[in-house]
Amino acid sequence: MEFVNLRAKSKEKKRMNRLFGTERFRSWMLFFEPGDGTDMHYHASPESFLVLDGKGSVKGIKGEERIIEKDDVVFFGSKDYYQITNVGTGPLILFGNRSEGFGGPHVTAEGIDRNQP
């Protein structure tokens, strides 16, 4: 068993904080300052995010958009393009899980396949 206190980890203010990982699973925390976020991309495996704090915009490849805030959970199926941006005035902190190990493919809207740190 392994344990992590998410509140304590969020105080580290690291953009990407790896928490747990195996060959087929990973958990991490994202910390975005206002205006920061991800590129438009997808992953080969489903993933979910829990908003621990802040306010974000989730956009899809077709232009659809939804605002997410503390205590919201968002799920992305495999190969669902998305972009998350902090649209609030304070940090956007997300806890994520995906059914693949760290280093899995990260495919941008331009079709570039790269390994995500």
C-alpha cells in the first residue's frame, strides 16, 4: 500500500507531480497557474480528473467547452481530444488517473506523438 496527502502535495506547486505508477496505471496531480494549461491532445487510454481547487475550462476538438470547478470530476474516453486551461484567479489543481503507465503516448491535435513527462 502507498499513501499520499493531496493537500500537502498541492502546496508543492509543481506543474506535474507523479504520485503512483505501475505498467498499467498511474495517478498524478497537476497544478496550473491562471492562464496555464494543456495543449489540445488525447491519450490511448481512458482517464479521469478530480478538481481539487480552482476553476478550469475543458475544450473538445470540435469547440465544445465546459467550466469545471472544485469537486467536479471529468472523464475522458480513450482518444477523446481535450484541452484544460485555468480560467480562474488562483491555482487550478487536478488529481488524475489513467489506465496506462507513465510515458504513454500523448497525441496532439497536430498528430504529433510524444512521450509526456
